[in-house]
Amino acid sequence: MIDLSLGKLLMVALIALIVLGPEKLPGAARTAGALLRRVRGGWDSVRAEVERELQVEELKRAAREVAEQGSAARAGVDAVVRGVNEPVRMAATMLGEPVATERDGAGKEHSSASAAAASSTVVDTADVVKLSGGGVA
């Protein structure tokens, strides 16, 4: 802000004493002090408001980053689910089971082949050997 040294302050006080006189100087000093306190209070409130706004922006940025990470994680999980559903769907097709699809709350299709294959299908061990392309070791 303003760089006031002790010499400058004494010079201002001497000029104020000469201009205002000894009778009005204490009142002027009180008025100047009150004005300085009000200016400092206003400055502090502006600085606090700016700091709050910066914190809000930082929180919003962090929330966006977390949402993006959540979306990326969900996409990864969806990819893994699709990767698991495809072999199950192929196995169900090989076994002659109908493959039904279900839709979740987001409207995405999910195969219920694993549930259908596990529910009432009895697989003969000879069929498993045929599917695997080899014999029992």
C-alpha cells in the first residue's frame, strides 16, 4: 500500500498541527482513525468475498473432476461387463439356450444368458468335452 516511514508520519503530524491548530487536531485524528478503520474493514470484506469465490470455484472444479472420473470408471465397468457377457452369450448360443436381454435403468441392454444358463440347464460332460475340442486329461 502506502509506504510511510516514521519521518514522513512526523512531517504529516507537524503540518496537521500547523494547519488545524491544537484545538481541532484531536478531533481530526479521531475522524481520520475512524475513516481508516472503515476503509480497512471494507477492504477486508472484499478480500474475504474474493477468497470465498475462489474456494467455490475450486470446489466446482474438483466436483467436475470427480464426475469425470466416475464416468470413466463407469465406462470401464461397462466394458468389463460387455467383455464378460460376450463369452457367456456365445456359450449359451452353443448350448442352444435362448439369449434374452434386459434393460437397466439407463436403457442399456444386459444379457441374462448367464442366469438362463445357470438356471435349469443340465450340461452333459460329453458336451463340455465336445465344446472344448479335446478329451479329459
